Amino acid sequence: MKFFIETIGCQMNVNDSDDISEYLSSCGYEKTTDYLKADIVVLNTCSVRFSAEHKAYSFLGRLKEYKEQNPNVIIGVVGCMAQYAYKEIKKKCPFVDFVLGAKNIQNFPEIINKFIDSKQTKHKTAKKETFKYITIARGCSNFCTYCIVPFVRGQEVSIDSDKIYSFAKEAVDNGTKEITLLGQNVNSYDFNGTNFTKLIQKISSISGLERLRFMTNHPKDLSDELINEIARNNKVCKHIHLPLQSASDRILKLMNRKYTYEQYKELVFKIKNKIPDINITSDIIVGFPTETDDDFKKTFLAAKELKFGGLFIFKYSPRPKTFALQFNDDVSVEIKQKRLYELLEESNIISKKINSNYINKKVDVLVESFQDNICCGRNSQNLKVFFPAEQNLNGKIVKVNINNALANSLSGNMIV
Ligand code: 5AD
Ligand code: SF4
């Protein structure tokens, strides 16, 4: 018996899908990468932009045909879109057996057990996973006006720090080298007085753990205490993803981001000052309602001024339930596209230039894949590094001398 799982969206979803896979494996199901061979198909959805929903419905279209030919296959839709478009999915896709929203994703075993002979035939096997994602908080209470997350994942709830610790310890004891702590805003983590800095100290004390990463950060909550900890702690990777969204104060206000560009800039300079080898990446939304050429220019100039290591740029997409839905989505698709390309082009030039500083320098790479005699891994700054190798070095940390730099990756030769 086989299962297939398709994941759309962020690392949170990837993490939820991992839990689902683990449960189905413990029930004796084998994972397949071909949905046409699966007895159970799970689609884990995202709702952050319309394009993610479109992707889900087009996959559901293919699943409809598959179900027509194989009526016994069990099809489940889970995740963020399943949370708020529950009725619509049921109506548009009556062939779907169950719909389970992101807020109740932990009930997956209970739901699937209604469809399968649920005896867990295997005990949870201690799998060696070099990289492990751990969710430390669910939901978000920030209510940025464009964002659907607080509505589909609920208000922010921090997970018990002792539970996070035991989970991390177990993973490291089984061979995990790198842990990524996940939350919509890790900086506001607080469990009974354990704040995010304390959590980082606690997790990084686990012996055998080599690297600790985290995301995402909110500029309004990133404390000096945390910046000092990142600077001081050798296990904490030197990468901060710090979404700016826009550099126009007027747009930032309409977005309810609770900082001005000046405050954001000061924060970036403070971080760079205290952690000179830090890589700061960011998210930008172009074409937010009422965004003028002048507003966009501010964002464009900010990218030049702050020199991000990488930018993720999105066209504003109106989302159900959000406050911004009341604003007129008045920036045309063409202008959104034009701004996106313009910024992307500039951002790639900047990133390539920053990355060229690595040329002739040695970086530590934790290897994650090996194909056609090329190993790929990441350095502390989260940049992909490629280098030729004769054997699979997955899970090893090796030194690489960099001889080429692109906008999104580095390459070089391993030092033996
Ligand atoms: N439209 C476009 N981009 C969005 N994001 C969140 N909501 C929207 C939306 N409605 C982007 C933000 C966020 C990233 C994860 O997705 O930039 O940081
Ligand atoms: Fe959405 Fe803002 Fe929360 Fe990020 S901080 S998940 S953008 S509401």
C-alpha cells in the first residue's frame, strides 16, 4: 500500500507534511513520488497568494480523473486553504474524501483512521535525518493587512519549550546536525517566560548539534538580546530572514507592519555592525493597493541601500478575510509584473556582487545532496554551495574554497 503527498507553500507546511508521512509510514504505508501509484493521496495546501490556490485546484483536477479510474483511492486535502475554503472544496470536488484545516492538522491520524485499517504496524522508527524542522509556534497575531495566515492558522501559540527541547535532543541523538526552528514570527516566541533567545540557548546546548537556524523574523520584535546571541553563539547560523515588504512608510502603515523604513534600516545596520558576516534576506510585496511609482521607487532604492543577500518578491494578491480586501486592488497586473522584474533584476545584481566577496575564501558546507558527481550544501549564511566530489558526502561538513559566485549560489573545490 502506498501514499503520495503533495505540499504547496512554506516550510511550516513541509513540516506538517513530514508529520503526516511519518504517521502513514508507521501504519505500514510506503511513500511514492508518483500519485498514480498511490492508495492515499494527500494535498497539503497554501492560501497566502491566489496562485497557490490555483495550483491546488489544478492538481485536484488531475486527482478527479485518477479517482474516477480508481474509486478506492483515498483523497484528502489539508492545510491552509482547506481551513477556510472547506465548503468550496467539498462542493467543487465531491470526490475528495476528507478536508482538514491547518488549525486541526494534528487530528490527521484520527481522520485517516476512519478510512484505513489503522493499526500502526510499525513503531516510529528513529530515522537519521541530517536536517530537521521544528515548529516552535503556530499561528500569528500580527494581522498584517494583506495576510491570510492569522485567519487560517489562528492566533500565535508558542509550543512548550521542554517539548521542543526533547524533540530536538531526540533528533540530534539520532544523527540530526542542523535544526531549523519555525514560526511565523519566531521573535515573539514566549512559553512561560522562555523567550526566543532563551530557547535558542537551550537548543544550542545539545551536544552533537552543529547548526541552528530559524525563521521568520518580524522587524518590530527582533531584540538586541537576540542579535547579541546570534553574534556570540557559534552554532547559530549567520542568516536572518527579515521581511521588509515595502520601504514606503505610507504603504507600511497601510500594511500594519508597525515600523517605518528608517527603523528597519537602523535595525539592519545594527545587525550588520554586530555580526559582520551576517546574510540578511527579505520579502517584498509589489503592487500593494495604492502603491505609486514613487512608493515603489523607495523600495527599489532601499534594496540598493541595504544590499540584501537575497530577495523574495511577490505581486500583491488580494486574500479573503484580510483587512486589505477593503482597499481597491488598483495596481494593474502589468505594473505589478514590471515592478517585480525591475526589482528582481537589481536584487540579482546586488546579491551576485555580495556573493563575489566569497571568492578565494573558504566556507564550511553541510552537504545535503549528491548528483552527477556534484555535491550541494549550504554555508552558515544559507547560500547554496556546489562542488565536485567523487563520493556522496551527505551529512558531512566540509571546507570548500570558493572560485565562482552567482546571485543565488557559490561554487568551488573541496579542501581535503
Ligand atoms: N500577496 C502577496 N504576497 C503576500 N505575502 C503574504 N501575503 C501576501 C499577499 N496577500 C508574502 C509576504 C510574506 C511572504 C511569506 O508572502 O511577503 O512575507
Ligand atoms: Fe502574515 Fe504578517 Fe503574520 Fe507574517 S507577520 S504571517 S505577514 S500576518
